[in-house]
Amino acid sequence: MPPENTASSWDTAPNARFPIYTRLNAADVLPDPLTPLGASLAWRPHIFPGWAAGYFALDAFRPSELDPAGAAVGGIFYGHLYVNQSSVRVIGIRAGIGADAIDAAFFAHPDAPPHVPHQDDVNEELSELMAARTQWALTTTSVPEIEEEQRIADRVRAERPDLPELSLAALVARARSVMPIERLMWRGETIGSNQAAIGPGVIGALVGAADPSLLVRLIGKAGDVDSAAPSYALWELSREVWADPGLTATFDGGVEGLAARIDSGHPDFAGRFRGFLREFGYRGPGEWDIGADSWETRPELVLALVDRLRHLGEDASPVARQRRQAEDTQAAMDRALEIVGDDETARQTLRMAVASARRFAAFRERGKTNAVKVLHEARVALLEVGRRLHEAGHLDGPRQVFMALEDELDGLVAEPQELKETLARREKEWQALFGLELPTFIDANSPLPPLEQLSSRRDAEHASARAGDVLQGAPASGGVVRGRARVVTDISQIAEFEPGEILVAPQTDPSWTPLFMASAGVVVDTGSMGSHAMIVSRELGIPCAAGVQDATRRIPTGALVEVDGSTGTVTVLDL
């Protein structure tokens, strides 16, 4: 049952043993409320339990310690995803790196509630198993679970049936059929995410006290990061436009109607664009929710990104930025080795930790990519259901299908008219959850604030930054850069963004990261060094400060700012 006073019937109950939940590391991948179908078909019955199964695979918990519903790993409150911070902290304690190292990697925030020790936090037997796992994380060059899941996810995509030929009942069956596979995908996603904190934790212990800015500079580019691959491919598409006067003129006509103009006038480019969508169409804003848009379902999102990138010169290419970043990474390693001195064991441990941090950044992104690929297969099947029911007059729009709950799908197929009013009412309920000033942290031992007490983000008052102010966040991607700020609160606003500006955003998932290439630097309200988009920012060589609280409301568009991604600071130079 959902807790009292929260917003939706698809919310979950909190867990008293692991009481602290946070929007940190959740808001950057799911900024909007989950759709009812996304919660009831995917998250509650499959993703949360799959997440817990990943903890078991890590030897972090015994199955008897975590509730079967998965509330010890995450929750849904006010319709939004929250991560259970308490259980992740316990993993850090049992792994020997501590709760603080976990917070630094994933939950950087000045107001984070302190961890309250529990008698069961320490488990010597599991710690011994995790010690072996930690050593493995520092030395392994592969994660067999993630590699297996990649093969399975790719096969699920390759075996997609011809959706327009399926009946409504078969489309629903197709969406349901991939959910147990989605559950499996979260094993590797969880292993990659948690082990990604080991290397940074060791680096911090060795050199963090002497120079905290070294951490993100040392990690730098991981290489072979799946979430960065679309950015490289989009850059190549933008180069074609940049070099072709005919394509340039077509893009100059604006994004609206652009796909049709490309199809009719530039068949070769249109073919390569369709190839891009075949390979990366599962990505998109809010890609963790089956009710969200993807690049396949809204190709104009991709064309808008190409439109921004085409204005950049070659000095903004990922290769050029990575070359500059590599020089800084080597300087950081020289400084780190100087700090540890002649202790050969410490020097070897440092090198192992840096290599591990880079590898697991890539493993984490591959685990996420596997899960997103499978989830997308349910999305496109259900969207076909919505399209047909809308055409028949049973839905107000194709996406209203995602307002159904999982146990209503059979009824929706059999007698769709019986659910029309229910879905319309629930859609209004869901829409009312957007733009709320959500609590960053929830404590299960305290009453949850009633929905009516939550203010709108539009109404919340925040002091604007003044010239000379230094806003402190968390280091995410090294480098120092100056430029004019551009506040972008939604990916649909990218047409307003001018290349070379500093992107200031509330959060970013990997679908935003191609826009990073058009930016001189990035500042985000939420996130930390281990956030998905921050990993990609390092891969692309873009200076980034994460977790700069209320940056989008304190920094106005047009302000001249300096971003230091190694320290997480943003200095307002002029307004």
C-alpha cells in the first residue's frame, strides 16, 4: 500500500530499517513523475526486485535482510523515483570504504541526513566476501554478468516482431514478456553502479586529503562508454551538415518539418539518420520510464541536437577536447604520485584504483544501456496499442495508454471505452505531480509531508546569485572554463542554446549529453561524480560541476560564470 498523504496510487511504502531515501542520483535520470504504467508494469514488480537481486549478487545483503517488494533499494513518493540512501551506505560500510565515500560518489549534498548506525550494519561474514569482491573490482577487466546481459538485450531488440501486424492482446503480451528480462538487466546495472564507487573511494583515501580536486582529474576518460557512443555518432552527422551547403540550407529552414525535407532532398543523409535511430533509438529524455519519449518515437529530438552541433568548428570535437583532457589527467597522476611518495605499494594501489574507476564507469553505463534497451521494447509495443486506441476514439492521445495500471491492460484491450474516464482522470492526477518542490530526502521514521503542503518550483523563492558569489557543488568532470550561462530546464528548449555557452540545467540524463558538446561547460542542480551524465561529460572532455544546489534558479541566463569542474565550484563573474 502507498503511504498516507503522498500523491498517487502507484506510490510505495517506505522501509523503516533503511529509512533514508533521496532524489539524488534519481532526479538526473528520472526528473519527471513516473507514469502509472511505468510504475506498475516495470518498477514495482520487476525493477526494484531486480535491483535487490543485484545487491545479493554483490554479497552486500542476504535476501532475508531486504523486503521482497524492493523498498530497501528505492521507492516511489509523490509519483517520483527515490533511491534508498541508507542501504547504499550500508554497502559502503560492509565494503570497508564507509558511508561517506558512498555519499561523495553518488549523493553529494550539504544537507544529507547523517547515517544513523544500526546494529545490523556490520556483518563480518558478508564483509569478508565483499573484501574479495573489492579486490576483484580493483583488478578485473570484465564483468561477466553485464556481458551476458548485453547479449540478451541485443537479442531482445533484434527479435522485435512486426508491431503493426500484432493484435492489441499480442502487443500487451510482448510488453509484459520483456519485463522478467528487464528484471535480470538490473543485476548488472546494480553491480556496475556499486562497484564504480570502489576505485574513487581508494583514490580519495590515498590523495583526497592532500588535494580533493585530483579525484575527477585522475579518472578522466574511461573509454568504451556506451552512453557516450550516441554523442560521437551525432557529432559525425553534424559534420556532414557542416560540410554540405545543401544540407545546411535544409537545416536553416528550422527543425519543424525537417525530417520530411531530409527524406525528400537528401536520401543518403536520411539513410544514415535512420541507421542512427536503429542503433540508438532507445535513448531519450527520462528513458527509465516506459511512458517517456525516446529518439525512436520522437526523431525530431535528435535532429534538434544535430542542428545545435552543426554550428561548431572542429576545435569543439570530442577528440580535440579529449586531447586537452588527457594532458590534465597525466598532470594529475604526476601530482598524485608525488603525494603518495616512494611507497611502492601505495603507488601500485593508486594506479589500480584509477584503472578500476575508469573501467567501472564504462561497466556502469553498459549495465544501464542494457536495461534501457529492454525497457524500450515494452515502450514501443504499448505505444502501438495507444496509437490504435486513439485512432478508434478510445483515448485522448496515444500516450494516454501509459495512464493505465498493469492490471487494467487486459480490460483496456477488451473494453477500452470502460476505462476512458478513468484514464483521463488519472492523467490529470499525474500531470499535477509535475513541477513540485520535492523533498530531497525522505526519512521513513518521520511523517511524509502531505502533497498539498508541497509548493510549486515556480513559486519557491531563491536568492539570485550576485557578482562575486561562489556556488559550491561537487566535482564531476575536470577543467576550468568561462562563458555566458544559458539556463535550459527542458531538453525541448535546446533551440535557444547558443554554442559555446555554459549549460545550466536542473539535471541531465544521457540523452542531454550530445548538447554537452555544444557547451563550453556544464552546471547541474543535482548529480555527483558517479551520475550517469557526469560519466559521459568526462568521456567528452567537458568541464562540469554537479550538485550545485538551485543553480538554475540562482544563475540567470547571460551571466558570465567560471566553472571549475575539478572542485565543483561556479564563480559568478558578472551579471
